[in-house]
Amino acid sequence: MELSYKILRRSVHSFLQNYHYFTTTIVFLAFPFSASILLSQALVPFSSSLYPQIYNHLKILFDAAGFPSSSQIFTLLNLKVSQTITSSIFTLPFTLTFFLITKSFIIQAMKMNNHKENLQPSFVDIISYHYKPLFQTYIYNTFFLLSANASTFCFLFLVFSFAEGLGNSSPSLTLFVTAAAAVFFSVILANALVISNMALTLSGMDGHGGYMAILKACVLLRGRTSTALFLALPINVSLAAIEALFQFRVVRGYHNIGGKSSWFFLGLEGIFIAYLYSIFIIIDTIVSYMFYKSCKIGGSLVDKEDKHFLRIEFIEEDNYGYLGDNNFQELP
């Protein structure tokens, strides 16, 4: 817990040290992604035919798996998963461009800040060294998250099938199993998201993306999962609060708009909320970077048995903040 507070404090301090750079250049890069996230979650469920199709397919899948259709928990889960999938599809172009480019610039800025370098590398250098591995890792992260969700649903299917086979379908047992399944799904999803986020940071740091970054993230987070979850909690709660604020102020105001002047102020308010969302995306990347650095400084990242079995090396930085690949080994 104390380590988490230190990382958060150092992250905020680093953000304030580079306040003008982060709140101008970086926010400008992150703003299109933030706006797409807010608009997609607000408008997609009401304007797209894709959302009801995904919802109906998931409902059929849940019913076929034996999940209790009368449970409000699974109804809410189906609703949220359908909305997340639809929003992810519509925001994918912004994610693969503006979001990953933003992370690339933040990681590079943190490296240069740690090494007290004033000379900023060119845009081409950042894209070639940071963006490409981030792009590769994001693609692998997508399949990793899909696999985690599919594995979880398969396990829940076995649990409900076993409970149904016992012949005891009392409401109390169904409620208990449903609540336990929801908690289990939340824990698996939270851990998968933490691993994916750390994998992106690792790929941006060492310049190597793909499945190897996910494997390194799993090794890195061993024994530090609680710290990673605690660090992710305030950022995700803040992002959820900003999304709710956008729904309350902008979306509701859009349906109750009065005149032309209201359009202007409503647009300004939406821009400000998207700007605030971009700020927290920047802070989230800084926190991930600081967490990686704290793990690296705090001791050996992997023990000798892990290195021998996995054949991976966490690459050391040179004097300019870049990472060499002399000791990097691929899995056989």
C-alpha cells in the first residue's frame, strides 16, 4: 500500500514537472481518442444496429450456456459487454493511431526527463522505436483479452452445468452462484487488463512488442498484482466518473437543448470533459511507467529459475534512455 502511494505521488509530481508539455502537445494527441470514447459510449447504443445484434447474440449464448436468464446480474453483464464491444469496434481506428501515438510520446518524454536530456527525438524516431512495438502488443493484447473472457465464460458454463446437475435449483443457491461468478469474472478481467496495460508499457520501454511483452508483464507482475490493481483503481474510477459526467451534462443536455446559444455552451462543455479525460489517460501512462521503474529499481525482476525456464531478459537502458537488445532472447 505504501509503495502504491509513493508511485502515485511520483507520477503526479512528474506530470506537474512537465505540465505545459503534457497539457498542450500530448493532450492534443490524446484528444481525438478521448472524444471518440465518450461519443461512442453515448451515441452507439442508440444509433447503431450493431449494438442490438451483439446483445442478442450474447443473450442467446448465455441462455445456451445455462446461465440464469432471470438474473439481473447477467442481464447487466450482457448489456455492459455488448456496449464495450460495440464501442471498441467504433473507436478502433482512434485507438490504433492517436492512443498508441500518445503513449509513445509520453514514454519518450519520461525517458528524456529521467536522463535530463533537452534534445527531443524526431517524430519518425518515436514512431519507429515506440509506436511499432506498441501496435504489435496491442494486437496481441486484444487476443489475450478475448482468450481471458472466453476461458472465464467456459469455466462459468461448467460451474452452472455442475450446479444444475446437482438438482438443487433453489433461488438462494442460484443467487450465490451468480454472485460468485460475477466476482470471479471481475477479478479475471481486472488482472487481464492490468497485464495488458503493463505489456504496452514494457513494449514501449524496450522496443520489442508482441506476445513476448505479455509474457514479460506476467513475470513482472508476479507478487505485485495487488499493487498494480491498487494503482489502476483510482485512474479507472476517475475515467468512469468522467464518462458519467459526459452522459449527465452533454448527452442529457443534447436531448433537452433549447436554442442556438445552448449548442455553443454544450459543445464547450463537451470539449472540456474530453480534455479532462485526456489528462487522466496521460496520468495512467505515467503511473504505468513509474510502476515499471519501481519494479526494476526495487530488485531483480525475475529470478534465475524464471530466466532459465522462460529465456527472457529485461533489457537495460543506455545513457540516452534507449534500451539495448544484446541480451534479448526469443522463446524457442
